[in-house]
Amino acid sequence: MAKNCFRYFGFTSFEQVDQLTLAEYEIMMEALELRMLDESLHEHRQAFLNFAVCAEKKAGKGKTKPVYRRFKQFFDLDKELRKIKNRRKPSRFAGITKLSDREE
């Protein structure tokens, strides 16, 4: 337990380890494992994208050309930003839920 606290959580003294409950330690270890899984997902996604960006398609007899000639064809940042902004727009029913809360 102490080794993991020093290694992964930045603890610098045994006093810090002694103040930690077993439940807190287990939560911290689970959070660490989830964080490591997130990093692994990112690495695998990056490897897949590296493969995908090199994709080619046939362009005549014995010739190929890149599927993505420009970065924007591969990843359209403006389009992704619009998706995020559209999700943040309040629902047209937001006012109705406020009214129904008052009645109760």
C-alpha cells in the first residue's frame, strides 16, 4: 500500500500513508486504474488514426491516391465545435420543467 502511495499518488511521508483509510486507498487505486485505461484508449485511438490517415484508394490501373488530401477532410474542427455548441442549447422544454417544479 505504501509503495503505491509513494509511486502513484505523490505521497512524500509515511504520515500521509497512515492517515489514509483503506476505503480511500481503494478508491484512489480504482481511479488510477481508470486513468490508465483512459490513457490506453487514447494511445490505441492515436494508433488507429495514424493508420487511417495513411489510407489510400485506387486511382487507375496500378495507382493509388490518398483518401484524405487535406487535414480538414480527415478532421473538421469547425464541424466538431458546432456539434458541441448545439448540444449546449437549452431544450425548448426547459421552461416547462421549471413550471412543473413550482407546482409540486
